[in-house]
Amino acid sequence: MSPSENDPSPRTITMGGPAEKATPDKLAGQETIARPLNDGRSEDAGNSQRTSVAADTQTVSTAPPTSAVTSRPDRIWIPDPSLHHIVIVGGGAAGLELATKLGDSLGRRRKAQITLVERARTHIWKPHLHEVAAGTMDVGRDAVDYLAQASDHHFRYRIGEMIGLDRANREVHLAPSHDAEGHEVTPARAVPYDTLVMAVGSTSNDFGTAGAKEFAISLDTADEAVRFHQRLVNRFIRAHAQPGPVRPGQLHVTIIGAGATGTELAAELHRTTRQVVAYGLDRIDAEKDLKITLVEAAERILPAVPPRVAEGATRLLRSLDIDVRTQARVIEVRPDGVRLADGDFIPSELVVWAAGVKGPDLLKDLDGLEASRSNQLVVTPTLQTTRDPDVFAIGDCAFLLNPGETRPVPPRAQAASQQSTHLAKQMKRRLDRKPLQPFVYRDFGSLVSLGEYSTVGNLMGFLTGKGLMVEGYFARLMYRSLYKMHQSALHGWWRVMLDTIARTLTRRTEPRVKLH
Ligand SMILES: Cc1cc2nc3c(=O)[nH]c(=O)nc-3n(C[C@H](O)[C@H](O)[C@H](O)COP(=O)(O)OP(=O)(O)OC[C@H]3O[C@@H](n4cnc5c(N)ncnc54)[C@H](O)[C@@H]3O)c2cc1C
């Protein structure tokens, strides 16, 4: 291990001009970077690389991702340049937990300053996106506001999509952001760092399937999930209002990919579509007109869980009249349905792509950092990228194959959370110049929610290390506790408890399924 690998002490950096000298760090007892300060006024000197405007204020529109940034944008204002600056890019399951933990420890005690860079304004826990899509979760009510979270937990939130990295100058480059009318909110900016943590998650992988980008919706972001839900409700209202009967294939939904996302979505949609119809769309016959097809290229659904659990889930889905097709490879998505490799055609009005994951394209060539074939940043067991010990990666965007293991750490919420907990501890060691400890992933098992019908899964025995199959109420409690753990990492147990009580009460006065 080279001396710099665990050494957080910043060094002389260049700012497009002569090298600047390092100055002593007042708090951590180590040297840190002296960087010139913008006074904040320069932040409005943006450029206009914008290409698209999001439909709502949640998402920030950006220039296309590229690490080859040609012009040098202005640096953001840093309140205390003498402090070690930890920048986390991506405020999801991994990044937001890490920012909160580091803010509460290092930020609060002014041992380091923490900045979270995130392209969205609010956070929704990704495993809940299928519920947003089905209408059983309301983004407006359940989202965490990044600004408020940052203010409560001693870190800074800077909105913007990372589009490039300049490792020589230790800067993250952000695209300008815009409001729904297309007006610029923030200009292109550079965020200087001493330690960078990449936590940008993953996106679904359509493997270049014809028509997938144009005609299928993925559930990668809250905006996409909301968009799917709005389309769904609109299709139902249209079908109800049309003069003729529901056409074949009209209210059919095909979900491509029967991992946890696709399977959970199928079960959730089955219930909510019936609920939407029950709200008074009485010209639609739920049993006859609605159809959900779940398509999977592998031999069985839920490849990440033991076969027994998958068989149970398949039986349940089929008993609900959900068409489960395994060993079925999609070769084309069309506006009116899905074509399979065996020549079969599944007519569908709505298609969801829920198969495969890959890292964001941004990581493919991020200023020379090593990336896996699926665009994840390759990291060592200390979660440092293989070519730059000052850049870490956690969560879905990290590729970690621990020595002796045959499979990398899976892209799952529990891995993201474990890595953020581990890295929060390691950052303190890094500031104290102690060697970093390796991350060891602990698989606690997998749980799959089949909506209100059931929850199935397997939990790993602590002592035996063997899987224990769980189902029904206990499994559902465990499933819910995963989210509660994420919430408590963000807000603390006490607030989560109050929130749970409040929601239990208000749920009785609200519709079970969101209708707009
Ligand atoms: C529908 C669905 C259901 C799932 N269900 C489960 C489940 O039941 N159990 C389970 O263990 N896992 C589940 N997962 C997987 C789980 O959600 C992920 O493993 C987990 O969210 C990964 O956390 P992360 O922080 O790495 O990424 P994310 O949670 O995806 O967070 C990434 C963040 O980075 C931001 N970002 C991305 N690019 C940029 C950029 N260039 N600049 C600035 N910000 C950026 C994004 O806006 C996002 O906030 C599910 C995933 C989906 C989509």
C-alpha cells in the first residue's frame, strides 16, 4: 500500500495557474489545502449547456454526462477552507446516510466539512419506487428534503448533476440546473474536495434492446415512478370515458425483469389497479380488462433468493392471474407491446423495464478511474477506487470483489447502508491518519414484498449462516423494518416512532391509492 493510500492530508494543488501552497489544518492537526475562495458572487457566472427541462421541480436538467469538461467553471464557496472537505456525490441510500452520519460526527464538531452534491431536491428511498409507481406511496409526503436534512445534520447540500471530475485539481464539475420553465437556478460549478465519495447509484440496463428507451419506463428515479403512475391513472380514465369497450391489450401492463423490483411491482399493481377501478370507473371490468404480464429471461423469477422462495412467489402471482413468463427474452419494445425472441407478441399499453442494473454512463470514463464492465467504479476492500485513494465509491456504483469471494457485493440497499456505516467510521480514522479497515459485506437475506398479499424471503441465521425461509406477517414486519432502519439512520429512532404513529392515524382518512 503506498503511503498516500490512507493519507488524507491534502497536498499542493493547481488551479489552472501556479501551484498553491498547503497550509496547516487548525483542527485535525494535519495539513490541508488552502484554496482561493469565491465570495459567492461568482456563482452566477454560469454557462448554458442545458439540454432538457424536467417536467417538475424534483429533477434538475443537465448537460449530457461527460468527464471531458473543457471550460473550467467557478468553484463554489467553501465556508472554511482550512477544514478537510469531504464531498459526497449522490444522496441515495448510501450517500444520504453517510452525509448525515459524517455531519453529525465530524461536521458538528468542526473536524471536517461535509458537502452533499445531489441532482434532485428530495430523497425517496429507492426500494419504495414500485410503490410510488403503483400509487401506494405519495412522493410529496414521504420525500426527505435535502436542504432541511443538511441543516439539521451539519452538512451542506449543493444541488447539481455531476458531469465530470478533474482529479488533478480535485474538483467535481456540476452542470447548471434549471426550473420547470427552463430558467437557470444554479450555473455550472466546480466543487473542490480533499476526499471524494461517489455514491451515484445505478440505472436499469436495457442491454440496447430495440425500442426500450422510447417505449418502456424504468423505475430509476422518483420522477420516472411518478410519470408511470400518472400514465397508468390516465389510461384508466381514458378507457372509462371512451365510447367503445376496452380494446384487447388496452389496459395491459408488461413488466420486463422479474427481480425484486419487477416482482414487487407486479403484485402491487394487481391490487392498486383494482382499487382504482373500485373508486368508480365502473365501465372497466377489473377481472376481464386488466392484465399484468411479468417477463423474465432466466429460468425462474427472483434469481437472488433461494428457489423455494421464488416458487412460492410464482405460485402466488399466478393465483392472482398474473401471467408469469420465464425463459422469455424480449427483443423489441413497441408502442403497442413487447416482442419476444420466440416470436410471441405481448400486446401492452404500458411497459416497465425492470431488468438488469449498471452504473451511470458518467462512470464509464471518469478521469481515468477504473470501471467495471457494467460502469461501476472498481474499489479495494477499503472502498477506495483502485487508481485514486482520495476517491471512494459506495453503494450500487461501487464494484467490490473481496478476496476469496466469487461474487461482488450486490447492488442492494442493505449493502449501501452497511458501506455508509463502515465509511463513516473510516473517515474518522482517515482524518486521524490511521490505516483504513476493510469492508466486509454481511448478507442478512432477501425479502420480497408481494403487496398486501404476502411477503416472502429468506433470512440468514446469525449463528448457522444458513438461510431461513420466512413468509407472511413476520416477513412483512422484517421488510418494513428495513425502511425504518434507513429512516432512523436519517432522523433517529425517536422521530421515526412519532412519524409512524402519525401515519398510522392519518392513513385512515386518506385514499389507499393515489389518484393523481
Ligand atoms: C424499484 C426498486 C426496488 C428495489 N427494491 C430493493 C429491495 O427490496 N431491497 C434491496 O436491498 N434493494 C432494493 N433495490 C435496490 C436499492 O434501491 C439500491 O441498491 C440502493 O438504493 C442503492 O443505493 P445507492 O445510494 O447506491 O443509490 P441510490 O439510492 O440510487 O442513490 C443514488 C443517488 O445519486 C443521485 N445521482 C445519480 N447520479 C448523479 C449525478 N451525476 N450527480 C448528482 N447526483 C446523482 C441520484 O439522484 C440518487 O439520489 C431496489 C431498487 C429499485 C429501483
